[in-house]
Amino acid sequence: MNYGYYNEELDIILDKDDELERYPIQLYHHLCIQVELKDKVIVEVGSGRGGGANFIARYHKPKLITGVDLSPNAVSLCNKSYNLDNLNFLVGDSAKLPFEDNSVDVIFNVESSHCYPSIPDFISEVCRVLKPDGHFLYCDLVIDSDLDDHLNNLKNNNLLDINYIDITENIIRASELMTDERNNIINKVNSNFLRKVLKSFASVKGSKIYKSFVDRHYRYISLVTQKK
């Protein structure tokens, strides 16, 4: 789902079936508690396998949350996997969101934007789609040397900064706590090369990505902004 999030003061009650994804869920929860989501119209851009949107739909009770992803296969799988009245999934591009102007209360973007060809184009679409006073909730990893440029790309004259946090330490700790479980799954793969790639992708302790967080080559940031 994502690299996960740990905070010793965070103690959310999850259904038994959700406990396996506690730390990835807590990354979403870290954003969810920044604004009121109940009865809101929400969009998640880059919804992937849909676990985050599913969590928001069940635990935070929005009027509707729509997951948007560039992959038709991912969207098809999500629509087949989840059966909730307040949750659906659409194929869409981050630079051309399939929504009308001023139509959405909250937009989520979790660990997805580092794959986008243009962050400014994405932010322009966020501003177009959000209602006045709507919120943009964001978190992702970024190369430390690019951090200032990245933050500037996330800005727009129509967005007011509310809360910016470096949560790298929270990501590192979650990675450590999930390492044994993720290693148990990955070690079942036959290919040594593929196991190494998957361990880095999953940021297990000792992997290339994990070390990049520890030595601060990568930073992980959380951002909340509001449309004027």
C-alpha cells in the first residue's frame, strides 16, 4: 500500500482484517485527521489498489470518495474488489482530472506524485477541481536536494498553506516495524534479483530505499493546503 507511518501517540482502533495493514493505514489516518471528512465529496489521485480509499470510505464516512488512477487494470480490480455505496474508482490522469470545476471538497494524494511528469500541472488541476475552502492533503518522498524546488512546485496562488511536516522519522520507524512481515512474504519469491528489488521497493530495513531515508537522501513530507 505505502511505506507506512508510526507515531507512538497514535492509537487508532482497527477492524481485525485491517490490522495487517496498520502502518500503511496510519499514513492515511495521519492525513485524515487534519480536516473533517464526514459527508464530504473526496477524490484520491493515484489510488492504486484502492486500500487507502477503502479505509477512508469505511472509517471516515465521506458522502463519496472516488479513487482515480492512470491504470485501467487497477481501476477495474478496485471496482470489483470493493462494494461500498460511497466508494468508486475511475481511470484518470493527474494532469487532466475527470471532474468539473469547483466540485470536490477534499483531494488526497498519497505516495504517488513522484511518478508524475509535471507536478505544476497536477497542482493546477487540484485548484481547478477543489471547491473554494476545499483541502488538498498530500504526502510523498522527495530527494533532499530537490526539496525546495518540489515544495515550490506544490504551491499555487490559489492555495493557502496550513500545515507542512517532515515525517521521515515516522516512515523509517514504520519500515522497521514492518520489515519481518514483508521479508517473510518477499522471501517466498524464487528470484534473488527480484527479491532484492522487492525489498527495496518495500523499504525493508537494510534495503537501498530504507538507507536512503536514514541518510536523508530521501525526505518524506506531509502537506495540507486549502483553496482560497
